[in-house]
Amino acid sequence: MALLTFSVAEFHPDIEKLQLFTAAEDYKIRIWDLRTSTTVAILDSHFSMITSIKFSVSGHTLYSAGRDSVVTVWDLGTNKKEMTIPVFEVRKTKRYFGSNSKQTLELLPLQQQTFSHVRARRNFINSELTFHL
């Protein structure tokens, strides 16, 4: 068996599950049972290096993102892919300045116009929102 280099590793937020989720250089996510030291599932959807895996608050959903410019949503009850969300590179920015020169609002349109990303900068503290148009 070949050795794999992991790009990401995260523990499941429910400590009772004792599971470790890893993303490797083969673009797959492995779910490890730490009680038995075995792989219980392999999630395969990405076509490039996985750079991030995050859990929903409930722990029932996993989100994976990679250099292939997609976010994959996984149902951890079935270990099946629920959906793939394309993530597009932002190229144009519109800036709006408030009366206070320390405040700017940037609208960053995405190519398919289904989401708009707003970044508000105030007193050098950044906060970000994403909303449906």
C-alpha cells in the first residue's frame, strides 16, 4: 500500500463518534474510526487538491473545498454527495465609499449572478456576508 500525504485533517465535532476526516493527495476524503484504526468510508468527488473541510454545526453535513474551484456538500448520515457548488474567481469589484473615509463597501459579483459577496471594512476590521440576490 502506498503512503499518502494528507493536505487536511479534522476531527468530527461529536467526540462520541471518535472519527478523523483526512483529505489526501489522491483528492479523496477518508473517514477514520479511531476506535478500530480503520477507514470506514472514502468520499470521492474532487478533481484537484482538497484545501479545506468543515462541518456543519449539527455535525451531519461536511463541506469540502479544493483547487478544483468547487465546494462539495456531503451528507454524513449516508456518506453521499448532496451537491456540488461551483466557486468562481472574482474579477471585477465595485467600491462605494461612505462619508467616513475609513468605511468602504465592496460588491464582488460572481459570474453566474446567483450570489453576491459583500465585504464591509470599518476601522480596519473586516467582516464578510454572503447573501442571495
